[in-house]
Amino acid sequence: MHALALRNPADRRTLLWVGITAALVALAYAMPGLAPWLSIVCCYFALSCGIIAHNHNHCPTFKSRRTNFWFSNIISIFYGYPTFAWVPTHNLNHHKFTNAPGDNTATWRFTNRHNIWMALSYFFFSSAWQSPAISAYIKQAKANNRGLYRQIVIQYTVWAGTHVGMLALGIALYGVTQGLLLWALVLGIPAFFSLWTIMLFNYDQHAHTDAASKYAHSRSFLSPTLNFLLFNNGFHYVHHEHAGTHWSKLPALHAEVSHLIPAELQQKSLWWYWLKQYFVSPFFPSLATRQMGAPPHTLASKTISSVTPARSSEHLEVGPASPA
Ligand SMILES: [Zn+2]
């Protein structure tokens, strides 16, 4: 078997995107005058690597487990954090509880108000609530699964080592100030932007949805442009229902069930939704979202588990990508 054989041909674009991400960083290091212009493009590609990390954890990209492991390491660099962290907080937790009590990424942790201040700060409180789950997962791996623990250590080493190495390379080539700026513009800021935006997407995909409902637990964004640019990440409802299904198949799955999903949870444009919810609705409250169903903090865990077994089981057999 060829080491680079893909499980799904649509992932040729995944590889192209990761290749472009690396090439942009190399170009900026060769021609640092371009770095301020390249920075915004690097932010988009780093965000793409975040989406790719999400997809890769649910549905590994390559047939070879070893290649999947090294691919996880490469995308960790651009995404901004070792990708194994998706497993305890997303695959094993968010997909099980879907914004109900027990979800480490719950959108209503401080308040169920849905406004720009919550959207902007969600990254910070969600990160704090995800942190213990990540630590517990590492501890468990160390005690019970040395192979997995070794992979986690390698991911942290490659991720941190590459960032420190690229920072040092920039300083060696162009001096302290220019080197630091170069690293920040094409690696540091894009990585932070990617982490922050991925969490904002999670916030928008679940704020004010009905965690106990079969068809209203997620908000989807259907714009073809957005879904081309972000590997169908807008089709969030069907992603929850079919967590192990490849991203390229989500539009067809959505079309099959779209008549069952409330219209307000099928937004056409993410930009229009942001404009309406965060900038216009403070002046015209009738345009704002309303909590659908019972407020999520009032739901009992057993209510939730009765509606989620199919949603939570598929990804478990995929698990983290690992070497042979
Ligand atoms: Zn997911």
C-alpha cells in the first residue's frame, strides 16, 4: 500500500490546502517584505487546517495509520494546537452531549444570552472548560495506553518545537524584531486566529438551539462558497448525525433531511447571520435568535443520552489517528 494513498479522493484538496499553507510560510520566510500581505491569507489557510484537523480526527485522511499520525503532526503546527485534543473535548464529549449539560464546549456556561460579547469571549471560557478534559485524557493515556501517550508527547514536541524553530530561524535570518514579527504574521497570529474562529463556529452552531431535539440541535450554514472554502463545515446538523461520514458527503445527507430541520437553523450566509445577530438585532430585537425548546442548563443528562446514542457511537471506532 502506498503511504500516501487516500481513503477518499476528495481529500486531494485537503492535501493541496495543507501544501499551500506550508508554501505560504516558506515564501514569507524567503521574502519577508511580503509577510504583512500574506498574513491574512495565512489566517484563512490556518483556519482550513483547523477544519482539516476536525475532519481528520473523525475520518482519517490516509489509509496508512502511520501517515495519518504524521499528518496530524503537520496540521497541528498550522492549526495552533496538537490535534489529539479534539478527541477528549469534541469526539468523546461534544458529539455525545451536543451543548447539553456535560458538554465541555457548552455555549451557555456563563449566560444563555446570544450576543457579540459572548461570541467574542467564547474562545476563552470554552478553552478553560476544555482544559481539565484534555489533562485527564493525557493522564489516562499515560496510565493505560503507552502508545497513545507517546503519540501525544510527539505531537506536543513537533508543534512546540516547530514554532520555536521557526521563530529562531526568523531571528537568525532577519534579527530579533523582524524575525519575531515574521513568525507572528505568518504562524503565530494565524494559529491563534484558527483556534479562536473554530470555537466561534462551535458557538454559532449551537447557541439557542434545542439540545434535546432530534432535528433542532445544531445550526447549519448552507452557503456554497463558505462550504467550499471550509470543507463543508457549515453542514453541522448532518455532521452530528453522521460523525464518521466523510465531509464530502455532507451536502447530499443534508438535502435528504433538510425538510425536517427548522428553517431558522438553516442559515444561508454566515456573514448575514453575524450581521443580523450581533449588529442589527440589538436595535431590532425581533431579529435575534430565541432559545428553542427548554433552556439547555435545565436538561437532565438522561434526557440527552436517550437521543444521542447514534450520534455518539460512530466516531468511537475511528478514534485518534495513530501510527501502525
Ligand atoms: Zn465533529
